[in-house]
Amino acid sequence: MGRQVRVRLEGEEVSVDAHMRISELMRELGYHPEAHVPVVNGSPAPERMYLSDGDDVRFVRITVHHPGV
């Protein structure tokens, strides 16, 4: 197994591959990029970003509200 980094994912500390991008973590967890925004250390993050040791990661669900007819 390759090098691991520890990240906080939705409040739980987990180990992930040191060369993992946010997009790979999203895919692994079943989060769809058109429905969730990755937030790393309190700021929106690009999906191409690599995770670093100690990152605090969460996913904010995007909802769209249509006005009533």
C-alpha cells in the first residue's frame, strides 16, 4: 500500500492515499460533482486538487429551487 494521509471527512478522521484528488474521493464516496461542492479547510476547492495531510474535507449539497407556477 502507498503512503497515506489523514484527513477529516465530514467530521471523521480517515486515511486516504497520499496521491488522491478530491474528484477521486468524491467518486469513491458516491458524490456527484454536479450535486456537491467540495469544501477543503473552509473554502470551496477544485476537484483536481490533491488532498494533503490534515485537510478538513466536507461536501455541500447543491439544491435548486424552482419558483411555483
